[in-house]
Amino acid sequence: MDLVKFKNIINDLFQKETRPLPNFNLIKSAFDYVDIKKDGLIDLNEWQRAFAAVGVKLNIKFNI
């Protein structure tokens, strides 16, 4: 996913929780943290590694 998609997901999550939306700099920092390869995209491996780094186990399967 690119930064725009990531931002939309974060904003959707915050809206569903009726919390104030985070500012763009915070979202960009989070995106940059997860984007391990620094290629401007977050792939499934990077996404899972970010959650593993904070102790969350994901069981995601994609049909591509």
C-alpha cells in the first residue's frame, strides 16, 4: 500500500473509534517506520514485521 492508502486506513480507523484524526506528520512517521525497504510502499511482510515488533501476531492470508 502507498502512503495515501495508509493514511486513508488510519483515518478510517480513528473515525470508527470517534477519535480525533491524527495529523499528517504522525501518519507519515508511522508509514516511514513500517516501510522497512524505504520504497514508498508497505508490503505484507513489512506490515507483519511492524506488528511483530510490538508483540502482535497477525494471521493474514491474501488471495491474489
